Amino acid sequence: MELKHVLSQYPHITETDNEEVKEFLRALSHEYLEQIVIDYQRIDKVASFENPLTLHMPYLINGYCSVNYQIDEVIEYISSYFDMFPSQIRKQEAKEDKCFIKVCIPLVAENITVIKEAFRLFEYRLRTPVEELKQGHFAWLHFEQKDDAEEIRNEETTLYFPLPYRKRGCIKHFGHLPYKNELFNFHRNIYLLKGSTDKEEIKRICSSKRDDNTAISDIDRFALYTIALNKIPRDAKLYLDPTNTYGIYTPHAISQAAIINIEELKI
């Protein structure tokens, strides 16, 4: 895929009232500006274990890196993958010994979505700005390393775990929810649905997943487990699935003790 430089399509991209953005742009020649105003979706790097992003982008596998990378390594991987200048990305220390990553990107095409997905691989989330970003301009973004557990626990009290009915014995045998689920194969994570999800929507999701999997295409019965969120340890990492409004996933083992109900779901 040919890298797409798009500066000519955005004649007003250097116009801004943000002083920090102005300072960054003042140090760039027109030639350098052309180099960094690119469509991130068109980046296609050779896959290499030297940079995890090359293994997951542009079609990012849902989930997270199994290795906990240091912040300097994350900056190096992001910078290398997106061909950034040193002045474009940096670490910023904050209170309570926390560090954030600041990055200045051109808001063109779907760049904001792509950069968020890249950071999500390392368990970083966009912290600021929270206001609507202005397309066709530059913006400094702040990313912090965190999961979505707080948001999920504030909005939900239960989660659902659907499983082909014939597989329900595996939970009692192993004592926990299985990571390998014929409905959802989610990169070494347990995949769940929000407890606020309507039952008819759950049936639709199960039906869609079943139809996509020839191994279970003949199944019309599912076991639907209700999981109490307060029985999942507080330090368990929980993530929202950006591709599914109702989806939640976790690398944390969930004991069968967290199950508060089971019902048969026919589709």
C-alpha cells in the first residue's frame, strides 16, 4: 500500500489558536510538514517482532500486548511506526508518579481512530482533549495507561457470558469461565456482554457469531451466564470492545463463584 501524503488537501492545516501547536509547527519546514501529514490508514510496515505494531496494524487484533512495555518503549514503537519526528511525541510526568504520552498528529482522514487503536494495544487511552477535535488541523493528544474498569463498574452491575449449551460442563470442570469460546475467540481474553444488553440483542449477537462459525452452525441453544461484577476482583483489568457497543473483554480469570444465574437461550 502506497503511503499517502495529503498536505495539499488541507491548505488550512497549520492554522490554529493553540500556542503549543503553534510552537511545534514553527520548527517545521514545508518539506518536513509534508512528511508528517499522512493518512495513517495507508501505513503498511513489514511485520517484525522488533515492533509489535507491525504485527497488529493496520488490522489491529482486538486485545492487548501480552508484554507490559515501558513507556519509553511505547514511545519508540509509536514514533517508528508512524514515522514521527522526535519533537512530535514525548513523555510528560504528572502527579503521583504517573506519566503520560503526548503526541501531536494531523487530524486528517481517520488518523485519530488509528492512533487511538495503536495506543490501545499498549493499554493506553486518550485522556485529553475531551472536546470535539477539529478535523483538518493539528492537535496535541495526551494518552495515559489505564483500562476501562472504572467506567464499566460505574455503569454495570452484571455481565453476561454466552456459551454453546453443550459446553456448559467445562466451567464446572475447570472452575472458571473458559478463555476459548466457540462464539468469541478474542486474543486470549474472556469475552462478555454488558449486563444492560437486551436479551433479544444477545440472541442476535449469538446468532450472528454462530452463522459465521461452521463448527457450531447447527446450534440453536446457548447457556447464558450472569456474572456479578462485584465478584470479579477489583484489580481485574476490563476493556470495552471498540467494535461492539455491548462487548467487554478481560485477560483476568473469572471464577465460577462469580456466576449468579444461568439460563437457556434459544435462537
